Amino acid sequence: MKKLVFLLFLLTQFANAQELALVRKDGKFGYISKSGEFAIQPKYKTAKNFSEGLAAAEENGKWGFIDAKGEWVIPATFDDAKYFANGICVVSKNKKWVYINAKGEILTAPASDKVYDFEDGVAFIRQGDKVGLINNKMEVVLEPKYDVIKSFQKGYARVKNSDFWGIIDNTGKVVVEIKYEEVGNFYKNTTWAKSGKTFGLVNNGKFIVVEGVDKIWDFNVQDVTYARKNNKIGFINLEGKWIVEPKFDKAKAFVKNLAPVASGGKWGYINLKGDFVIEPKYDDAEIFSKDGLAPVKDSKWGFIDETEVKVIPMQYEISTNAGIMAMFGSDEKGFINGLARVKSDKGWGFIKPDGQVLGNQWFENAELFQK
């Protein structure tokens, strides 16, 4: 009963936590809220992003964890610390990596040659040359049996044995047989795969050949993805049928029924019929965000809406933090939940969809907002 109450407390704490961004000002790290004001003043020599309502921070050469008010929840007693996921964090103590819970208690984990971060409710364990899975109760859910398990994405991961790939879920159940030379991500019971020298889709366990294709990219947020045939790129659906014939030099995913494509050295956006909605005139272009804006580039980056009426001038650099964002299942560039992280000649900061700078502040460094 006590464990259940504590778990409910953690879930409530995370749900109620506000998003904060780690920034550096005058050589010290602090955290700002989405109002642009400091929620935690810059006072840390080193600190990390928030995850599950806690952030690792350094004090007197040791690491501990603070909450969104800047109060120490777990005292700074560790040599190093990573990020919380599924109520568990990997920390270093006495030159040894171990797991702790949100109380700071060290957990006893099944035997493993290496300690791995949790993601999607599980963590890898390695015993010799084989890899398996444990859950956050420190129970083995999959005995070490695979040569390789890749990072989980939305509950699924690619696995490899004897040069062949398949896909498992986070219970260890095989959802795509381990018999392909290559496989992609898992989306609506579908993945792209390479069987022998042939590329196609595995849809509900059945391999569908896409004739003449030598590369297929992962599905993203819509039921279409892009594929290459005869050095040109087009788009296929979940059944492996072309909905846009391969005629572009480069392409990225459809979002909001628009996809960036390159033709003649310039990028524009097409609709699901393959017609240009925004003519190719940019040096680079990214997918539209859920906020309805897309980053586009000439010498620098700016942002446009779906009609090019709303424009934020091209005067920035844009970036994401691949490590932390991959961990939380996002690789978006540009606007995320109403703000875009950008760099100007004044430093790093955040802009709003109207182009205004959040809090009218620039920083020596700024990370993405996290709970």
C-alpha cells in the first residue's frame, strides 16, 4: 500500500510539474519557465535538464537532484548522474554506476555487465555477448538472448541475432520476425525491411515488395513515408503503393499533409498529390511542427506557416539536443509546444510564433523545455 501511495505521489508530481528550460547566464546554470522568468536563479556550476520533475545539479563536486522550486530532493552525494525515466535514474557512486529511485535509494538490479538508462519502462542488461531487458521493479522481463537491442521508440525496438534483424515490444514479445537484413521503426503494425537484396514493407507480418526501391525511410506521424527508386524519391503508403511517384532529389516526412522536398537544388513543400504548395526556393527546409510552423533556410533559418503568409525572418540558427530529445521520443526541430530554441548573434534563446523573444532574454546556452 505504501508503494502504491508513493507511486501515485510521483505520478502526480510529474503531471503537475511545469516545463522548465536549463540556461546558462554569467557562467552559472539556472532554469526559466515559459513566462521567460527565472524559476530557479542561475547558481549552479553544472546542472542538467529536468526529467520526471527532477533535475540533476552539482554542489561541491557532487551530484544530487532538485525539484522545480530549486529545493534539494535528493542530496548531492553522487559522483555523476543522468536522467530519471520510469521512476529510475542511473547515477555513479564510489566509481560504480547504479540505479536509484526518486527517494535516492540505491536499488539492487539483476546482474549486468553494464548499467543502462531506462526508456519505455525497460532497461537493457548485458551478460557476456547477449542483451536482455529488465523493468523498473528490477525484474528480468527478457533473458539476455539478442546480440543487439536498439533504443526503444514508442514501445518497440529493433533486435539483432546472427546478422538478422526483427522487432520486439517492451515485454520482449517478437512483433516482426528476426529474419531481415535491415528493419526500420514500428508504426501501426508496419515497418520497412530488407529481405535479401529486396526492400519492402512488413505489414502485419507479411512482407510486401516495393519493386525497384533501394531505400525506405521510417514512418513518422502520417501513414506515408518516402522511398528511393532510380535515384529519385517519392512517397508510399502502408501497403507499399506509390502515392507520389519518385521524382524528387531529396525529401522529408509528411506532417499536416505537407512534406519538404528538394528539386533542382532548392526545397519546397508538396501536398499528398505531389503538387507543390510552396515552391522550391529555400536552401533547406524541415517538417511542419504541430504548432503549424516550419523552419526554412537561406543563409540562416527562419519560419513559415502553411501559406507563407506568416513569416519569422531568416536570422537564426536552430538545433535540438539529440541525446535528451531522443530519450523523450522527440526529434523535432523548430517549434515545440509554442516555442522554438534558436541562436542569434546575442546568444541562445526562445522565440514565440509571433517572432517575439521569450522574456526578451538571450543566454550563453539554452536547452529545450522539459518537465
